[in-house]
Amino acid sequence: MKPITRILVAGIALFMLANGLGFWFAYDQISPLYQLALDNPLARAGVRADIGGFFLVVAALTSYAAAKRNPQAAMIAAGMFLVAVTGRLLSVVFDGAAPQGTLPMLVEATSATILLWSSHVWSTEESETQPGHFVTKLS
């Protein structure tokens, strides 16, 4: 399970890194992908700080998680995705469902699921290597 979890989490890290850097350094190119049209410099600064920052923090956490098979970093990143999904669900409740909102919600929920699963796998592997842990093989 180790290779697939690392590959999936590293894929999330690369995707988040590309988006975070896009919001920081290529706002005009990435904003149409997210249907953002902000002409106000203060609004653009807020998007760079908040959305770009979110993506980059998740990229850092998932990069560390994949590199070290660290279950805690994966769990924290999953929590951040779950907070984002909660915000999207609140938007559905207060503003109604938008067809364009489905894909981002699926990406966030899928990423959270992958990270929670990876955290579980890595935690299990970690506990099996601790002194005093006995593994019984069935013949």
C-alpha cells in the first residue's frame, strides 16, 4: 500500500502547488478556471492571500506527508479539505446549488478521502514497527 498512497498524496501536493503558485504569480491566467473576476486590487490581494495561501499550505503538508509517510500531516491536510467542503455545503444551503460547484467539491472530498486513507495506512504501518507489536501469520 505504501507506493500507491505516496503517489496519490504526492499528486495532491503537485496539484495544490500548481494552484497556489498560480494564484500568487499568475492570477489573470488561473482566475478564469475558478470563475473569479475580481478587478478590485484589495479583492485580488485577498484571493492571493487566502486561496493561494490555502493551496500552498496544503501543498506543503501533503508534500511532507508523502515524503515521510507522515500520518499526522496527512490528517491535518484532510481536515483542511473537509473545512473547504463544509464551506461549499454552506454555500449550497445559503445560495443554492451551482452546477460549477460540483467538481471542486468532488476534488476536495476525494482529496480528503485519499488523505484519511493514507493516514490510516501509514499509522498502521507505524504501529506494526513499534517494539512489542506482535504479528501473527496465518498459514
